[in-house]
Amino acid sequence: MMMLITYDVDFTDKSGASRLRKVAKICTNYGVRVQNSVFEMFIDPAQLVAIKSEFSKVIDPTKDSVRFYNLGNNGEHRVEYMGIDDSIHQRDTLIL
């Protein structure tokens, strides 16, 4: 399934910057950054459980928020954009 994950981490205190980096790292482990705090990922239900578990160990639930948008198995057909689309689509073949 395609998931869109967004986050807002309060980094006004010293620990916030560390949490922000950790949240971004979790997201990059599973998906592709499409905007500063927005990631697209193709994951299965078990991976979603794992991601939520990782977030729960990192975020401060009194200051931070993470949102999960389930776009389904054909989610890439539901995404529209305007302007430059410089993202890497996960289902494309990548040659490194």
C-alpha cells in the first residue's frame, strides 16, 4: 500500500533537533522524501506497525505529531502535483 507520512517536530529545545533527525531517518529508511516533512512509501501492514513502533520511541507526543495517510494499493494514481516533480518514484527501476 502507498502511505503518505507527514510530521511536525518541535525543535525549539535541544532534544527537538535530535528527534527531528531521527524521525526523518526513520522515514528515509522506508520511503522517499517528496517535501521537507512529507514522505511517500510503499509498505505492507507489518512495515507500518514497525514504523509506528519506531516513531513511538522517538517523538515527544506532547510536542510532536506524525500523520499517516493510507492511499491504498493504487495510491500512485491518486497523487496529483503542480510544478516540478523531482521526486524518485519508488516503483521505478533505479540503477546506481
